[in-house]
Amino acid sequence: MPTDYCHDQPDRTGILLVNLGTPDAPDRASVRRYLKEFLWDPRVVEVPRPIWWLALNLVILNTRPARSAKAYAKVWTDEGSPLLTISRQQEAALRSALQERHGDAVRVELAMRYGRPSIAQGLQALRKAGVRRLLVLPLYPQYSATTTASVMDAVWAELQQWRWLPELRSIHHYHDDPAYIAALAASVREHQAEHGEAERLLLSFHGIPQEYFEKGDPYHCECQKTGRLLSEALGLTPEQWTLSFQSRLGPKQWLQPYTDKTLERLASEGVKSVQVLCPGFSADCLETLEEIAMENREVFLGAGGERYEYIPCLNDRADHIAALTGLVERHLAGWKIAPSEDPALRQQRARQLGAEC
């Protein structure tokens, strides 16, 4: 039976890098499995479970998967899911940056809140590596109970099964981190240097139900602060940028203004060119590549707009990885990162006390 700890292992520090998740394939069955896990999360849908079970299993999971699978097929690549591919690149880049500073004393593992690799799988890999200090980094710049809190729910659900818990820290948000804001601003400037400026920069964030905000979720406020700081970094006037919310689901009111309605309004007011950035997404995914870059392009052009450009997420840009590295380093402060003792000596002492490993 596996144990939580082997006595000849050096103590290591682990970074669990977490993003939302993705289906295994762009087909109905895979998308249905993914949506079932995602939409059953009580952090995502705050509806009494019996009522929601009926709606989810009798209606949504019988209608939405086929439609969503077609959307995923539009953005799927030879390497697979864009979100997973980019997240793997981020994982490798962050691991390389931390290894330059700490060698093998710090381990980085990627996990997805829904789908694979799961949070349980990521934690087990860190456990096997002898991690005794754990830092969880959800790749959501703005905090919401629907995202960051859900990640921590899953982390604790796995840790409840462990005998020896690691020291635990988590990064709950970085919406106003100067390096993150600077990377966003640099991505906008680089795009405009190549393509020219547009009349309006639209910052589109993922939405949440309005009632979640009214119950105290800080997400809306943190999105607004990100927008303000980014506009200041770019030197924009209020007339040059707009903030909106996308990806609403169901009949309830979500955070407004809605992205598609905003694009329609801008076109109707005579705005001919827009550039759209999604600062709340750390990696390009279905919601950016299909909903924003494709669907909303049609919305704007169909309403009378003439030029529509999507600015990619930060993905594995060097300045984004540097921002994440700096964020991690600050949250590791006070922890002794280097192994405290020679592994052979630790093993010798453990055997003298009767340990078998």
C-alpha cells in the first residue's frame, strides 16, 4: 500500500497550476462528459440540487453537447485542445523559469478543474515527488467563487484523503499585479504596431450571474479594476475603450453590458473598427477563439462595423511567464525551498529508527 512519504526523499515545494478544463475531443460524448462535470459544480450553478439535476440531465445534457461539440471542432488543432496545449506550454515555461532559480527543489504540475489532467492527478504527481509545501495557482486573474473557490474545493477534496498534509498556500487573484497589467498592455501595443489602432478597444471578460455579484462575489469589481489599470497603462481616454461581459448562459440576468450587445451598439453608433482583448483568460480557449474571434466578429460586421480584430490572450508570452514567475516567488517567501538535509543521511537515520524506506 503506498504511503504519503518515503524517508529518503528530499522535501520539495510544489506549484499546482490550474486552469478551467477542456473535453478530451470535439465530439458529443466527450463534450457531454465535460459539461456534466462542469455544470454539476455547485459553485458554478447555485440552484437546489434536485431541481438542477432534472434540468441538467433531462434537458441541457441532451441538447447542448452536440452544439458545443461543433463549436469546439472549429478551434481544435492537430495538437488537440487549444486550452490544454497552451496550458502545457505555460507549465513548461514556468517550470523552466523556477528551475533556473531553485533547481529540482521546486516542482510544477498542471491540472484542470474539469476534465484531464485532473486536480487529483496533479496533486498525486506532486505527492509522489515528495512535495511538503504546496502553492496552488489558479490561472484566473480575477477572483470568483465560480472559479478560484471551486479550484480550492477540489484541492481540499483530494487532500482530505491524505494522511500527511503539505503546508498549503494559494494565490486567489492577480487582477492588479503590475507585471500582469504590463504584459496585457504590451500585447495591445504589439498588435497595434502591426495592424494599426482601432476606434475602440473592447475588454471582454467572462460573465457571472448578477445575483452572485449581489451576494458579494468580488469578480465584477476586480474586472473593473483590471480595465482601469490597463487603460491607464495604455494612456486611453474613456471614449477609447469599453468593458463588457461574455458567455452568459440561461435566462437569468448576468453581469452587463453584454459583449455581443455592446458590439451591436458600437456599430449602430457609427464605430467602424474595434479590437477585442479578453484579459480574464490566461490562455486562448473556446470562449476566445470561437465566441469572440468568430461569433462576435459576425455580430459586429453584421451590425454595420467594418473592421474587427481579436488580440490573443497572453498565453505563453515571455512577459506573461515572467509575471507568473514573480507572482509565485512572492508567495513562496518565507518557505525554505532548498532540501534541508542530504537524502542518504535522512534514509540512514530513518532505517535506524525502523523505517523500511
